[in-house]
Amino acid sequence: MPSPGTYARFGQMLTQLQGDQLPQGIKAVRAEDLPRLHAFVNGLERELAADQCIAGVRRREL
């Protein structure tokens, strides 16, 4: 069973704009049985490869 803390930590990382922590957050998600979150991080990884994701999560103005 997945840890509820994984969702909370990942959500906190995104909402507090901690893009530098994305690789560690993705690794934590992958370590758990979270299929829907796995699908989400697949997209993040594609953008991370293009270096777009970290800048977007760090961005404060909307």
C-alpha cells in the first residue's frame, strides 16, 4: 500500500515551487505503487529532459 506521505511530499514540492527536488521526488514516487502518479511523473520526466519542468515549478508568477 502506498504511503500517504509520498503524495503529501510530492504535492508540497510542487506547490512550494521546489523544482530542484524533482529528481528525488520522482524517484520516491517510482518506489511506490502509485500508477496515476507514475503517469504524471512520466510527463515530468519528458519535460525534465528538455529542462522545462524545473523552471516551471520554480516560477512564482502566474
